[in-house]
Amino acid sequence: AAEQERIVEERRRAEAAAAAAAELARRVPTPAPTPVPTPAPTPVPTVVPTVVPNPQLPDPTVTVVPTVVPNPQLPDPTPTVVPTVVPNPQPATPLTPTGGGIVCPLGGPFTHIDDFSAPRVYGGVHRANDLIAAQGTPVLAAASGSIDHRSSSVGGMSAHLKGDNGDYYFYTHLSGYENVGAGYVTAGTVIGYVGMTGNAPIPHLHFEIHSGGYGNYSNPYGPVRSACF
């Protein structure tokens, strides 16, 4: 019986000790384990690409192509026919005056009328014949004699011929001279060219004949017709 009681007592003490230990464990908290820090990963740097700016390029040159606007078709202009004057070659020998007593005073075609003594707008009458010819037509000495080239505001470029036959010849409205300063020319020599200097409205030769000397005006129409036509 004593043994039985001893076993019961030991069991009771063991249970009491277990209960006390349980109570103590309940009252004293179990310390939380110290956390071991997880090392932070080493950050990998983000590589930012370096932007290299493009060099500034000049603005491209723009080639401007002009717009061609066609002109409206125009009719061909009517050409102005300028008569070509082929001067007569200088005669190797003096020309012989015809029945009119003179050599034709022009070396090219011309027209004329008998306008001697026609009234002038500025007063007086016309003391010559106007021989209408192309600009540049050669003007010839009507007779052999002494020649003098002069000019005036009315007659323009002029030639004065004192013939060996005693007659005097006057040429005006010339465009140019020939044999200036020659002093003496033979009949048919080129002494100038038809023009419109002075008060001439168109190219022509104003031709005077003074029979027997200066101041004795005579009508050139008959001698010119006989010598030229």
C-alpha cells in the first residue's frame, strides 16, 4: 500500500510541476526570433544613351524653275522694204552731157514733176526741181567744174558746182559728201548722196540750174528729162 501511495504522490508532483511550467510559459512570452535582414540587391544602373545632336545642316537651296507663259501667236510683221541703192561705179572717163547740156544728176532711179515756180509755204516760189529718190542714191556732177561743199539750216548738206560751161548748179538735202576738198570734178563724178537734211520731209534732191551764172534761175525739168530718161 505504501508503494502505491508513493507512485500516486510522484504522479501528482509531476503533474503539478508540468502545470507550473505551463503557467510560467504562458506568463513569460517566448522572445521572437531576431530577424535576419535580407540584403537589398545592388541596383543595376540604367544606362541612358547620350544623344549626339546632328550638326545643323543649311536649308536646301530651292531651284526655282520659271514658268514659261507662251506669248500669243502674233502675225508676222509686214517687213518694211527699204530700196537698195547700188551706186554707179565712178566712170573712168568723164560722162558727156546730153542734148540737155548736162549729165544726169542722180546715179539711180527717181521720180520728179515740173514743180519749178511752184508757190512755197514760207513765201516765194520754188526755184528748182525736187528729184524723189531713195536715201543714199549717188548724186553726180552735172558738168565739169569747181565744186564746193557747204551746209545751211534750210538746205542742209549742200554742194555748189560752178560749171566750165558757165552754168551754176546747186544741190541740197544731201545725206553725205564725196570728193570734199577736191576743188575740181569732172562731169558724172559722185559729189554726195541723197538725203533729207535741212527742212526736207522725205529723201530727195533739190536741184537748181542757174544758166550763165549764179542768180539766173532756169527750169531744170527739160534738161533733167533729156539727160536721165
